[in-house]
Amino acid sequence: MTPLLEVENLRVSFPTPRGPVEVVRGISFTLGRERLGIVGESGSGKSMTGRAILRLVRPPGRVAADRLSFDGLDLRSQSEGEMRRLRGARISMIMQDPKYSLNPVMTVGEQIAEAVRAHARMSRRALRQRVRDMLEAVRIEAPDRVAKLYPHEVSGGMGQRIMIAMMLIPEPDLLIADEPTSALDVSVRAQVLDLIDDLIKRRGMGLILISHDLDLVARYCDRILVMKEGEIVESCPAQNLGAATHPYTRALLAAAPRLDETRAELPVLDRSAA
Amino acid sequence: MTLDLSRPTLRDWLLADSPASRTQARLGRAYRASLALLRNPLAVLGALIILALLVLALIAPLIATDPIAQDLPNRLQPPSGAHWMGTDELGRDIYARVIYGTRITLEIVVLVAILAAPLGLVIGAVSGYFGGWADRVLMGLTDIFLSMPKLILALAFTAALGPGIEHAIIAIAISSWPGYARIARAETLTIRRAEYVAAVELQGASALRVIWGHILPLLTSSLIIRVTLDMAGIILTAAGLGFIGLGAQPPAPEWGAMISRGRSFILDQWWVATMPGFAIVIVSLGFCFLGDGLRDVLDPRSAERR
Amino acid sequence: MSALMLQNLDVAYGETVVTHGITLDIAEGESFALVGESGSGKSTVLKAIAGLAPEWTGAISAFGVPRGHGVDRGFARQCQMVFQDPYGSLHPRKTVDATLAEPLRIQRIGDEAARIEAVMAAVGLAPRLRFRFPHQLSGGQRQRVAIARALMLAPKILLLDEPTSALDVSVQAEILNLLKRLRREQNLTFLLVTHNLAVVSFLCDRLAVMRGGRIVEVASVAQLKHGTMVDPYSRELARLSAHALPAPA
């Protein structure tokens, strides 16, 4: 069975006054219809990886890879028009803050309808029913009422669920979620992630969950990649994360405070190599 | 990476990662901004044009003959070796008049900027910071002046005070400051809510200190850009005033007035009106290019990325 | 000795009353947390204490001295604040040196250079960073500057508004260690606002859980750690914050 996504030696670089800087330095991984988590701190290149897959890295940034294929399609050789057809239809992306990704001057219902119309034609009544179905699929009660609201009138968690609804309408094969819950309250995070999890499983989708939160990724993914400064330093199944071997991963695990904290001081990353 | 072990150059000092004094930090930032500006070819062109304007104004007596010396037998001569831009209807050398005209243009532009910009800046910042009735009063005042078209105001002024370049300058300045006040106010409204303003208020800072030391410095970038871009318009307005006889009075070589007088000969002796016209176009373009380049460089958001 | 006392604090923004009847008594040297989700009003309480939300009723006092509404210079020397966003809390046109010198100038305290150097050393900022601009610093360094700025006037009380939320985990660890150390060395009183209960476990002695503008429960951190808080909402928050991963060996 062809893996859903194959990445080999992916490199992303940006020019700076001091010469080109590589943000992603030759990473390789494959993804089946499973949940993959990419964890790292800021500057690790995890978000860039997600964007590079969708070819959303704009010049002057440059993307290069020995292999970058999605379901057998070579993503490197697709034209921009072909990529546009892929994006949203077969590979979807959810980003961090719904405040910035939802159009503030259109109601929620209109935006979902727009997403539907982009991929299929249907009568207005069918469209409204589809919008209702999508909102219910993301567990929003009173979907008719919510459809008439503007983005600033809904809470963060609901906004993110609306984003998920929009992204899942065309039934993509792969979902890339870049910090989908960082801007949300703790109590809402679990709801949104459970929802993503459920939708992924039911539709047999692949998921790439990008986050700085090791704990979150361990809970919602099958496999984890840890990135540091553009490279993958650890790759392991999620349940084995506690037994991770790379010092960076262990340091990240140890540096987070815990609810039942007993340490007088938190262990700090050794940055002397930086 | 060069392995240069000689003593550090001025450039190294300016670009140092860790400046050792406030002056070094400030100069370093100015240097980086200039480097960024120089990377933009249009901005460089604009800067060169403005520089040329300044230099020509300065050395005018050295490169041109008397701009008001009449030579009636030689009136309306086409451009030639003796008169590079030809002569006007009174036999005056147009080239000399264009060169000396740079002084008048510079005078107008600098005085309007000095009068209008600081006034607009302060009014806008005060209005934006305090809000409430201060805001309403000041913005009401601004609106009154904003609604006056420049040319009509100038007409009114010179009707009242008599024609002359100084009155034209005041008229243009008075109709320019409201634009700057509005921009300053809009930006102040955003800056006022920033956490660094909250932090300094928390330390006990007075309103004066906050406005002068924290808000105004952030407004200067957009103001510089705005003023530079407006210079083109100011020059054209002054030329327009000169055209209708309200600006510089004869025999002063003001470009707008020159175009006006050349109007009657435009078909046969095109050079009389066109030469000063070129001058106006080139200088206006210069300010536009420079202003655009400055905007790319001075915009605080792009500065953050550097 | 009570360092910070709030009595029946109601804070309003225009027409809306955002917090209701907040009453707290924080002892000197204590580290106290206000936790809650967004919209709970915890940041608003902090802002009112800092003088940034002038419409409040009730009483706020530091070391027995009541606070006026708005800017209060005397209060500034008792109580300072560290803001959440390291990217937004430093003036982009001022060097670290200028930012740290400002409070001294406002309060007319001399001996600038020596004080700046001392505080920079205390928060672990290398001297070579002194004349850099904020965009030349990392997130962790900026937050250290924000903490240094708060310490310039040698306050006894520090208000901390989500001081590590915007930082990476490893940087957060450094800053949390720093705060703990500073509190110990200078006998500071902390009032920390956060949504992260693990940070509370590490840094604080007591906490108050807020919801909908009211205090739902005041508990000790020991109760938090052992899961023996009383109110069901508090217990739910604690449950959601517990780690899935076992503690590393």
C-alpha cells in the first residue's frame, strides 16, 4: 500500500543579509493513514515542514527535496494550479488562531457555504443543509443560530471547530494541524482534539499534528517526530515517548512543570552548543 | 565568514551585535536602515534627485548666470549652446531660472514641512492619547481645516494679506497639518494600548513623558514617509499658486509662474513652459521614490523582521 | 503582615462589571496564583491593582496603605508588573539600557549605571546585551528584560500576568527558575495570573480559582497537588491539566 506521504531530504531555506539560512535541514519521514505528531520549540522548523508539504512557502524561501510525494503524486512537479486543486480538496490545513483565519466580515454560515461551493455545486437548500450537517459534525449545538453569527461573536473553541468543519468539507485524505489548540483554553482543547481525532478515525484520514506541547502530541498521535533546529532528533511511537533516548527529548520532557511538582528547580536545556 | 584580524572598521563597529553604548546602538540602527534603503534602486534614484536639488540650490551662482537679467533682443530663443534651455519672453536664460528656481522650491518644501508636520504630530498624539473631550475638540478643529481646499485657502490668504511666497507657504502649511494630525491620532490610538505604554504608566510616568518619550518616537517613521510623499503634492500646489499668480511674484524664477507665462507660447516656443515643467516632474518623482523607499525601510513591522 | 489586600473588588469596563466581590489577603513573601480560563476576569483583577483599569469599587491596599485610582507614584515603588507578551511589552525603539533607566528617571533615583548593571546580573542578562534593541533579543531574553524592568524600583510585590505563556517550554523553565530564585533572594510577594496549573504547582503557595468574574475557591497548592480541592469546577480544571505522561525517570 503506498504511504500517504513520503518526504525525503526536505530542505527549506531563506536568504538573509548574512547568506542563506536553512530552516529545515534535510528531514525524511513517511506517513500512512495514521496520526503523526511533529514536536519542537520555536525555530525548530516544524511549521515550515507543514507549509512545505503544501507548497505554501513563498519566495524568497526555497524548498528542495529528494522526494516529496502524496499518494504517489510528486508534489514538487505539480503546477500552482494543480496544487490549488490539491489544497483543501485532498490535503487540508488548520492553523493556530481562528481569529486570524476566519474572515471577519462574513458570517460563519456564509464562509462554510463558500468552502462547500468551491468544490461542488448544489442548490441553496442543499447548501444550507450541508452547512448544518457540517456544524453538527463538529458538535456545535443550535447550528442554525451559529451559522448566522460573525467570527468575533463566537468563542475561540467554537471558532476552531468551525475551521475544522470548513477544512473537512471536501473530505481530504490528509489533515495538517499546526498548533490547533494553542490559542484555546485548557478545557476546550480536549474537546477540539477529541473531535479531530474522531473525524480522522471515521474517515480514515492521515493527520500531521504540529505542536510545541509534547504531552498533547503524546496523547493524540500514534507516532512522534521531535525536531530541533531543522532536524529530526527523535522518532518513536507515542506510547514509548517516556523512554525516549535522545537527550534533547528527555530534556524537553523534564523541563515542563507538572501538576504534582516536587522539584525545587526545573532542569534547563544546555544551550552551550547553540 | 571572513577571517579578518586587522583592527575593526567603522562598518564593523556600526553593525556590531552588541553595541557598547546608546550612541553606537542608535547609529547602528540608522546605518542598517540606510543599507536597506540603498538596496532599493528607485529609492536610490529618488535620493539622488533630492541630493541634486540640494546641491544645485547651493551652487546656483557657480553654474548659472543671472536669472533676472533681461536681454530683449534675444527673447524666445530656442535651446542652443549659449542658452541650454533657451530664453523666455524677456530674454532671460531659462536654464539659469530653473537652477535658481530650485532655491524657491526648496524653501517652500522645507518651510511647509517644518510648520505643518510637528504641529499635526503633536495635535494628533495629544488627541489620541487623552481621548474624551480633548479628542473631540482637537479633531473637530482638524476637520475644519481638513475641509478647506488648499487653493481656495491660499486665495483667501493672499486676498487678505497680499500675494507673495511667504503667504503661499503659510496657506499650504495650514491646509497640510490636519492630514498629519489624523495619521498621528490613528497610530496613537493603537500604541496607547500597548503593554510598554502600560508598563511605563505603571512606573508613575506623567502623560507628557509618555507622549513625548514613548509615543512620538514611534510616530516619526510614518510621519517622515507621509511628509516625503506629500512633498510632490506641495510642490505642485505651490506651482499651481504660482501659475495663478499667487505664489512667488515676478521676477522670481518660481517654476509654476514660469509655466504660466510660457502658456501663451506653448505651441511655437515650447521650451519656455516645458523646461520648468520637467523640473517639477523630476523633483516630484524624486520625492515619491524616496518616500516609497523610506516606507519599506522605516515601517516598524518590517523593522521587527530584520 | 499582609502585603496585598483586596476587599470586595468590582472592576468594570464601561457598562459591564467584569469581576464581582473579589476579596483576597496575600501575606508578605507569599506566592499567590489567580487561575481561571479566558473570560474569568483574572487579568482584570491584576490590571485594577496595577492602576490600568481605573473603574473599580472596593478597596486595594499594599502593606496597609490604600491605593488610589489611576497612576499612583508611591504605589509604583511597592508594586510592579511583568506582562505576558515579551514581544509587546518592550518599546521597540528603546534599547535595554533605556528601558531599564526609565523607571529610575521617573522616580528620580540616581546611580543609573550601577543599578542597571546590578539588576541585569540578577536576572541573568549578559552585559553585552545592554544596548541592544528588543528585536535583537530572543523571547527569553526579552522576558528577562521585562522582569528586570519590574525590579528596577525594588518593589516588594510583583504582579505577573501569564509571564511564561508565550515562551517555549525550555525557556519557560529558565524563567520559572529565575522567578523562584528572585523571590527567595529578595523576599518578594508574587501575585501570578495563569491558566497553567503546573506552573502554579511549581511556583506558588496558594491559589484562587476564578470563574465568570468570581472567586470559586481559595486553596493551598498542596491541595492542588493531591487533588483535594473542594469545588467541582476547580477539580475539573486540575484534572484537565494533569499530564498523560509519567514523570521521566
